[in-house]
Amino acid sequence: MCTAIVSVDPASPVPVLLVGVRDEFVTRAWQPPGRHWPDRPALVAGRDLRAGGTWFAVDPGAPRAATVLNAPGPLVPEEHRLSRGELPLRLAADGKLGDLELPRLDPFHALCAEPDSVRMWSWDGARLAERALGPGLHVIVNSGLEAEAHREGALEDAYMMARLTHFRPRLAATGRPEPLPGHGTVRQAWGGWLPLVEGDGLERADRRALLPLVDMGEGRVWGTTSVSLAALTRDAVRYDFSAEPGDPGSWTSVL
């Protein structure tokens, strides 16, 4: 149940903000953001150690940031499946998806943020749709942009709708931060948004939680394993990261 938050204000000195909340089994191994890909030396991203890709990637020189979320739809048999973790790397490096073997990819929502545009692609297992995200606030969950593909009766979708209903108005009502690269601490830079992306005081088992933590039994725990914040100016990116979601002391400035 990942979440992406996008704010677009073309008149701002920081026209695009991108927040990526990664939900995964907590035992899945990963490395913190770094330059982990020798064939793509410009990219900075966390690295998933199972599949080798990432969930959130930044090219500071472009400047460009990208992320990916799961989407509902039929899953590809494991023996034929390609990792969706390649998608943020492609988007951050090139600003486009390029040629994909879509039938070998599980459903996804992928976002590419640049100072003058934010684009979103959604693949449901049968059709790839592309759209531009214009000025304003946009929240993407697994059930789509503003949970547009919400399925009545689906428990996961009910959680996502509760999350959206709680957090979207709070984000909209909070003054939009302007986190300039190289200026101020993470808390100074992100202002009123930071307490929200730290969980807004909700218990992690709350169905509204932005940073869920769910015991699924048999030793399997699913929850938010990291939060990424990117702020794009015309010529640079500020990239802040928390490897311990909800802990106010866990933030580091990557770029």
C-alpha cells in the first residue's frame, strides 16, 4: 500500500515536490540511497537487494525524480516476471519508460517528476495509460490517482481510501513548503508537511495510517520501510530520506 504525494506550483521557486512512501515486507533487504548502478552513475537511489531495482530514484543533474507503486490487476507468473524496480531508474535517467515487455510486468503506477512537468503511467495488466499531473496537489495510492479505481468491498482499497480521506485535506490545508536544495535542516525545509509524512500521530495499525505496520501472521510483517522527499527547482534537487518511518530523528539529507 505505497503512497506518492505530488505538489505542482509552476510559479514557485520549487515548482515540484514529490513524496514517496514505500510499503513492503519489513524483512526484505535493501540499501539506503546511493550511486549503486555503475552503468547509471548519475542516479541516486535506494537499492532493493532481492530484485536489484529501486522504488525511488533521483538524477540530480537533470534534475529529475521518479517513483513506482503497485497497482491492482493480475500478477505475472513468477517464472516470467520482470521487476518493476527498473522503472524509476529508467524514468530518472531518461524521463521516459522506453521499450517495455509490459506483459511481463505486474500492474504499476509510475511517476516522473521534472521542474516543468509531472507524468504518470498506469499499467493494469492489459492497458498502459499516460497522463500529465497539472498544478495542484495529487495523491496516488495503489488504487490510483485520488483512489479513482477504488473497489467497493476490497479491504486494501478501504485502507487506502481511509488514508486518502485523512491526509489529503491536511496536506492541502498546510502551507506548501519550499525546500530549497542546500538550505536548512530537513525540518526547516519541509515545514508543516514533515509532521504529516511522519504519520500525523496516528498509530501504525490505524487503517488511516500513512506509515502502516501490519502483522500478517507466520512471522510476516508488512509496513512502511522508508520515506523519500524530493524538491525540484529549475536546476537542482533536494532529496531527504528516512529509513525509520515515523522517527523524527531519522531524517538524512541525501542531496
